[in-house]
Amino acid sequence: MKLSFPPEIAALLKGRKIYCSLSGGADSLALLLFLDSQKEQKDFTLEAVHFEHGFRGRASLEDAAFCRRLCAQRNIPFALFRIDVPRNRRKGEGEEEAARRVRLEYWRKIVFNPGHSLVALGHHSGDRIENVFLRLFRGSNSTGLSSMRFIQKIGRITFIRPFLDCTRQDLEQFLREQNIMEWRHDSTNDSSVYKRNLIRNELLPEIRKEFPFAEAGILQSIRTLTEDSAFLEESADKAYRELRSASSAAAWRALPPALLPRVLRRFLTETTGNDTIPDSKLIERFTRTLALPDSGRRRLIPIGGLKEYRLAVKAGEVTCGKKPPARKLRDVFWNYPQDPRMEYGMTVLTAEIISPEEMLFTTDKSAAFFDASELDGMLTVSTWKAGDRMVPFGKRSPVTLKKLFSNAAIPAERKHLLPVVRNGSGTILWIPFVRNSAFAPVTSDTKQVLKLLAVRRPE
């Protein structure tokens, strides 16, 4: 089997150092031997890198030993990294997702001279087809569907995949021609618990049976999608260069739907320093916010995966920045008869004694009214605390504040900034802009009414 570099990869090789990701399986082993056979002719240096993920106990250690032994026999520099993925998994993160993230973190440490280095991966045409199905099920655009490419830059690191036009059978034949008859087999590849394996082991065999021509057709579609995506990415680069000098809401609204996610990715990546791919929820919320009339107030949009950052739209301008550090607001006693005005965080509260006839209700919950005779002139203002409950006006049973916030669609980042007004004994009377309680209601017998009013200070 005659293997060769795609032209676009061949043009990058001279004078570079190539790190070959070596698992010990047929794909990565074929890649290592092919690179080793080409390094003098193409004028590059080579080093094998093996990640011991910590998933499969003794079998995983034997994979590492196999790779070390093979490289020693062939005088190929070898580096082993024990990355212990199970210990480094984040909450809600799958094993495959965690492994990809941790490997990328290690590549950033390993490739100390990214401008003169390449990382080679052994993905083949079968991997490319599986990737299309995974991305299709997740609702990816053409860039996502064709994301497994010959050359891919992530941050400052350039990854190459020389074998995307080769089948697994091609690579195994190449190994046999090199008198290599054994390689490592990862037992997790047999388990359909992993979504990629489910596609490989169950879905694709059925497709091949019913549509023998399907794989060739899918690969041709990927090539076409890659061409379409390249045009859109180039257009997005141009649009972003024009937009970045003045990030106005009008300029964002004028972007075609096919470009907006791509331009937004560039905007977020440059602002945060992380390659951030906006998901459909973020795009939908951003688009909806852009369409709203300008109220003069800043509208904040959280960014999934980057909890410390948020998009903001205010006065016709789009910005992205870090959230300010959370401010811990202390409990404050409020002697409202003596001091009818107080500031608490971003809210200004006022108290006034009025007659029942002067009551004027608001739809935005910025005012609340209580029978003044049932209050002792001292209130406490605080933030909400875990387990806080209140009996809402018109109800008889207490409800958690967490549920009230959810019902009022209060964003998570605002919940800890809202004041909670309590009476002298700690009973919750009112959460401005959310709900007032059933305590001390104004009735036909009420002579004096305590009117509490809240106004948000501009951010």
C-alpha cells in the first residue's frame, strides 16, 4: 500500500518538528511508521507521544509499554504522559469529552514552539464519517460537519491528519507490508456505550448493508461541505475585520444568518482568549436581544462554558467582558420612619406612609403595600439565603425563593444582587421586581399603608 502526504500537508513539513500521537492502535502505528519513513526525504524531525489515560488499568499500562518498546527498537524519540482523565473530569463531562480536553491541555504544554511544530493524528476516512454523524445529530453547520480536516489549527497548535482519504483497511495493509502483524486494541472501542462506537459498530454496518455506495457519497459530501465552509469562513474573516472596529448592534443585525455564528466565534475567541464555539442557545438569545429596541439599559447574555464572561448589548453597542467579582452584601437594618431612603447594592429602596386611597399597583413588582399597623418600624434588607421561603400574596403555603426566582425568569447572575426585605422577626415581606408576600395585607380596615418602592440604579 503506497501512502503519501496530501499536497497541503506536504507544503508544511520542511524544517518542522512533528509530534506523532501514538496510542498503539493500527491507525496511529501506521502514521508513526509512515512519518518515520518520510522524515529524511521531507526534512522534518519526529517524536512519538503516548497518553496513558488511566481508564483501563493493566491494559492501559501494557499499551504504554508496547509503544515505548516499539519506539526504542526503531530509535524514535518517545514521550509518555500519564494524564489520569478520570481524576480530571469535570462535573457533567463525559469520558470522551474529558479525554479530548485534557489531551489538548497537555499538547499546549508539550508543543513549546508551535510556530515550527506540527501534531500528527492518525484519523482516517472512517473517523471522518463517524464525526459527520456525531456533528449532524448535534445540529452543526457546515464548518462543524467538515471539522475533521487535513490541517486544523486550535489556538497556536497546528494539527495534521494525513490519512483522511485512507480507509482503516489501507492502513492495516500498510502495516502488514512493513511486517507488522500485531498492534494494540483498545477494548473500550467495542463498547457501544460511547456514542462514536455506537455509530461505528451498529449504525454504519446497517447503512453499508442497505446502501453500499453510502460511504463514498458521504465522503464526497464532506469534501463539498469543506469547500462551502472555506468560503463562509473567509467571508466571516472579512466581515469580522469590518465589524471589530465598531461593534455596533446595527452591524451585528446586518450579518447574514450563515455568518453571524462564525463572526461571533471570532469575537468571543479574541475577547476571551479561548476558542469559543457559540452554541445554538447562545446564538438564539443573542439574535433575540439584538432585535429588541434600545431601552438604554444593558442586556447581559451568559456564555456557556465561560462562566466568568458575558455578552452585553447597551446603547447600540455589543461588548464582551468578565463579570465583576461577586459582591457580598451584608444584612442591613432599616429604620424606615427615620430614614425613608436606603441604597442596597444596585437598588434604591424608599418607604412612605400613605392612605389606602393613594395605592397604585405596578405590573413590574417595583412597589409593595402593607398594613402599617402590623409592622414595628424596623425592617431588615439582605440577599437571599439557602432555604429561604415566603408565602406569596394570594397563597397560603410558603414557596422557596429559588422557585420564585425561577418563575420570574431571574438570571442566575442577578439573584444574589436582589434585595430581600424582612420584618423585625425575619419574615420575608417582599422581593423587589419578583413578588411580595401575604404578610400584613391591606384590607378594608387598614388606616395607614406602608408603601415600599424599589428603583434599579443604572449599571
